Amino acid sequence: MKRAIGRHVFVVDLRATMGDDSLDAFAAKCARARFNSVWVRVGRGAALDRNFSIPGAADIAKAFRAAGVELWGWHVPFCARAAAARTESDNVWNWAFEFGLDGIVVDAEATPENPRFQGGAAQARAYMQPLSAALASAGKGLALSSHDQPPLHSDLPFDEFSRWVFDVCPQVYHRGHDVETRLARSIAGFAPLETGRDFADRYKPTGNISTRGDVRVGDAKECLAAAGQFIGLAKANGFAGYGFWCLDDAPGAIWDFLAKTPA
């Protein structure tokens, strides 16, 4: 099955992030930035995201694949009830198949905004168990993106989400000056949840390259410095992969920086 290895990156709005680039040109740009995979939002709750509800959406994965880059979709589960959770799970699997996605990233968070995950362990299981089985049978990846410090979010059933995935990719959204401290806290928070599993193989942290939006890391200079430190720490810890949030809000200088920085 696919795994979240190497360097990956989140995209919220694909068309806006592409700018004037064609899809082929953007995919080639991502390859030059040494991304093994690009993670594009595929849906929220039971609804398909506009990234994939446009004509030609079935060709997006082909363009990335031609450039040697995998295309994963990230989904925000709501799962207010078990029946709703199963519907969302079925939808996500169908989208993964329809759009030729290499994997799915479950963006499970317990926050009051937007809404996010609204259930408990039973709803998480109703969503995750069939999705994991379906993706594994098709050789596709399944990863968890969530809060980076589980002890601070006891209202989210981390155990139920993490047990079904192949990779754990927590949101280590440092602000530039606290990269090492934030990563250390995340490792300490997730390690107990991974008892009995290969932590170093499964844990792939997501750093921050946003200089706009609500998770700003600073200006472009601070962003590049923090990104370099984050990459170095991921390698020093022996992690098989790492990623960044997100291309939508990253400075233009990030492209050349990543192209020159080995993954």
C-alpha cells in the first residue's frame, strides 16, 4: 500500500494555488520542489470539495502522476452519528477511486470552528474501519492529520482514529521560533498512543510554511529558516516522511528553497 513517505504538502484550494500555471506546469513545479505527494482537500463531511467538482477533475491525478508526484485527498470528517459516519466513509472511498487518488488523509479535529468532528469513539470507528479496509485492499494509503498534542484534546478519540491508519501526521504548527519545542511536545504526546507499533515508521510530522492565514509562521525569511530547521529535525529523528501546511499561504520563495533542499 501507499505510505506517506518523503516530503508532502497540503493544498486547500488547488485552482487558487496554481495561479496562472496549467495543471501540468504546477505538477512539474511540485516535482521540482521534491514533493513525493501533494494532498488536496477532497471533501468536508458528506460533501465533495470544489477542487474535484469541476470538469476534468478525473485528470488531476494523471497530471501529477506524469510528473512523478502522488496525489492524495484530505477529508474533514463530521460524523455526528454512526449512520452519517458510514455515509462519509463510503463517499471518501468512492472519491478515492473515482479520482484516482493514491491515498486519503483524515483531518480529524475537535474544534468549534467550521464544524469539525462531532462524534465519539463509536462514530470514529464507523468511519475509519470500512475506509481503512477498502483503501488497504486497493493498495492506497491512509493517514491521520490531527492536533499535534493529544493530551490537550481529550475530547477527540485519538486511539480510534490512529489504530486504523498507516501513517500518523500531526499538525506541528510552529510559529517559527519554537520548532524544536513544538515537535518535542508532539512526539511526547503521540508516543504513548503508538505503543506496540513502529513509532518512527508511522510518525510523520507536518510543519508550517504559512505566512498568511490563521497559522502564520512569520515573514518569508522566518518561514524558510523554520522550514529548514523542521526538515533537519525530521531527519535527525529518523522519520521516513514529513510535510507542510500549506501551499495556499506559503511565500513564493518556498519553491526555490525546497527545490534546493534535499527531501
